[in-house]
Amino acid sequence: MNMNVDVILGLQWGDEGKGKIVDAVAKDYDVIARFQGGPNAGHTIEFENKKFVLHTIPSGIFHENISNVIGNGVVLDPFVFMKEIEKIQSAGYDPHKNLIISDKTHLIFPGHRLLDAVCEMALGNKKIGSTLKGIGPAYTEKFQRKGFRTGDIFASDFESKFKFHRDEQVKRAKEIHPSISEILIDGLSYDEYESKWLEAVKDLQTFRVEATEIYLNRLLQNGKRILAEGAQGSLLDIDFGSYPYVTSSNTTSGGVCTGLGIPPTSIGKVFGIFKAYCTRVGNGPFPTELHDEMGEELRKNGHEFGSTTGRPRRCGWLDLPALRYAIMINGVSDLVMTKADVLDSLETIQVANTYISQNHEYMFPEFRFGENFEPKLSNHNGWKMDITNMTQKSELPSKFLEYFNFIEKELNSKISYVSVGPGRSQIIKTQ
Ligand code: GDP
Ligand code: IMO
Ligand code: MG
């Protein structure tokens, strides 16, 4: 078996710029495949003065000759999916030509969105801060072996089975929160949403739905190259993230094999994407979070507002313990630093090298409850220069390279690319 599957995934709490990097390197691959997550993701791509935010559809969709696969590990909401398709079509692309959906991709029902909302309401100030796209409830039913899959929509009794299951979901939601009529889903009442969702299921039937694990393995045998596109980030992984403030899938490299049906021996490079600082949207621990003007400045410079929900992202310094851990779990072979330009104007940049608690120093992240882990910060001089138009490593300012070298040394890993702006070509090869 050739090792022709490379992986791109986030090493922090999501929004590291995965979409931009996938789009930038896509031309080197025959297939881009999503292996987990669903419409909770928001992957931004900018090229030729156009900007797109993709949720369920892989970031290779704008390359006509590249096949895009939604793998079995993904959860798909037909309504959200069709909205995304319409936007892509109105920009002049035809996703019917280069998109394939696994028949085993689980469906997000309107009832999952309802359950997500009522479960979060019930948690009060302990809520996860979910994107409310129905992710947790859809994966829960998958593992309860009650879920519906994309392949099921072609059965003649799909709608009657759907309605039976829907009644049970609505009943459960009412037990948690009796007045569900108050809850709007994407601004619509449950009934309105459901009828639009059922229309979208019909549209979904016009797409190529098949056993993508067979398709992908055939391509591998023929020497084709696949890029697996991760969603969310390693610190949101259901097992290795800051549980319970996580998402409901394996966002780490282990998820690639189960989410696509390809063997571990086919995996080549693992690109770990990280921002030159840190952000988090939603609740949960964030040891290097900045609650002062510096946090505001990072948010402003980096336009740190959620691509899916528009929520302001929490901002803080780079967290090396967290990165060390994520590199280890994922087996990262190549690091990619994004949004380096966001630090262009800063006098001093700080980085957490370790955490300190009760006179003990920790090299890996600790997200234990009730214990205060203080990041131990080091200071670095800012480069105070616009790097957004630079294209070669040799052009980068010396103070930038000091920051870059420090990170490589601390992480004992090489940074292969530095991204210096949101555009497709704003990327510097550094290895
Ligand atoms: P993803 O979820 O990992 O794909 O990331 P998002 O798209 O949610 O968030 C990343 C944001 O940063 C998007 O608005 C991108 O257009 C933007 N972006 C990506 N790379 C860079 C970069 O190197 N510099 C700047 N300034 N913005 C970037
Ligand atoms: P991309 O792929 C950032 C966060 C939510 C919440 C937690 C659980 O764009 O990097 P969920 O909706 O999965 O129940 O939410 O995970 N979250 C993300 N944060 N980027 C994402 O995706 C995210 N997807 C989920 O904010 O804290
Ligand atoms: Mg995002």
C-alpha cells in the first residue's frame, strides 16, 4: 500500500485556518475528503477577491479537477448542506460534478437540532457553547445504533420512518424543556424547518451517494493522492480534548481511518495547523486566555469572530504545552503556522512554555477541574513590520525568525509553511 493519504488538521481549538491551507495545497492532490464533524465547522477560503465559508463540503470544491468526498465519519444536515450548495452554484461552480457523499454519512435530523438546543439550555452556565448544529445528538444516535444514514434517503419508506423517529425525538426534547415552540432553528419554527429539511432531502438525492471507502481505496491502488481535511481542532477531540467542553467526534489523526475507511498504512504526512496565538469559541478551559486590551487587539487584528456562528472568539497567547500534546497524539510530521501577520504590530509577544501548579511544572496541558494551572510565559520581541506580501523565508524579518526558531526548538518539530494572510497565495514555504 502506498502512503498517499496526507492529513491536514487543527492543533488548537479549531479555526486555525485549515480551509485556507487545504485550498492552498489542494492542487497537489486528486481527492480532498472530510472525515469527521459536520456543519459545526466553518472553513474560510479566499481567492480572486472571492470569499467562501464551507461547513460540510470539503475545501477542494473550487478546483474542478479534484474530487471532493464527504466521508462516513461526517454528520450531514441536508438543509444546511443544500444552502451551501446553492451558494457554490450561484458563484458559477457545479458541485454535482466533483462531490461524492458516503452512503454511511449519518444525517442530522431537525430533532437533533432541537435536542442540542434544549440540552444546552438545561446545562445553564455549564453549557458547552455548542454551535447548536445538532452534532452531539446526531453522533449520540449513531453510537446508539438508532441513526439514519445518507444511503437511507433512497428507500421508499424513508419519510414514514423519519416521522416515527421524529416523534420520539420531539417527545424527548419536551421532557427536557416543555415549551419547545419557543425554540427557533436558523430563525424558523420546528415545523417550518422540518418541511424545508424534507425538501432538502429530495435535493440531496440528486448527488452521487456511494460506498466512498471503496472509491477511495481503488484510487489509492491506482496511485492517486488523497488529502484528509480535519474539522475542529485537537483540543476539541472527544477523547483528548478539554472534556466535556469538546465536540462529539475524533478530530485527531486516528479519526481519519475510521472516518474514511482507509488503512493506517496509507497515511503519509500529517500537517498540524496552528495559529501564531490561540483562540477558542465556546466555553471551557483556556489557560493562556487574555481578558485585557491585548486580547481585544488580537481579536481585532485577527478578525476573530466565528465563521459559523459569528460569536466573538476568545483570544490568548500561544500555548506550547497544548501544542506538544497535539503533535504527539496526531503524529504531526509538518507544522503549519497561520495568522502570523496578526502579530505584525505587537511590541512584545508572549508564549506559554509550561504550566505551573503548586510549584510543579507541567509540559503537557492540564484541564483538570478546580485546579489553577498558571501558564509560565516567555517574552519575545515583535517584528513590527507588515509581512502580508512576503513570499520567501529570506524576506521574513529577523525578529520573526527568532519567534519561529524558538517555537520549532520548543516543539522539536519543523514548521513547513507560514501563512501570512487569508488569500490563497499568502503562504511561505519554510522547509
Ligand atoms: P478553519 O475553521 O480552520 O478553516 O478556520 P476559519 O476559516 O474558521 O478561521 C480562520 C480565519 O482566518 C478565516 O477568516 C481565514 O480567512 C483567516 N485566515 C487564514 N489564514 C490566515 C492568515 O495567515 N492570516 C490572516 N490574517 N488570516 C488568515
Ligand atoms: P472548525 O472546523 C471552532 C466548538 C464549539 C463548542 C464545542 C462543541 O471551523 O475549526 P458542537 O457544535 O460541536 O457541539 O460544539 O466545539 N466548535 C468549534 N470551534 N471551530 C470549529 O470548527 C468548531 N466546531 C465546534 O464552539 O465550544
Ligand atoms: Mg472555522
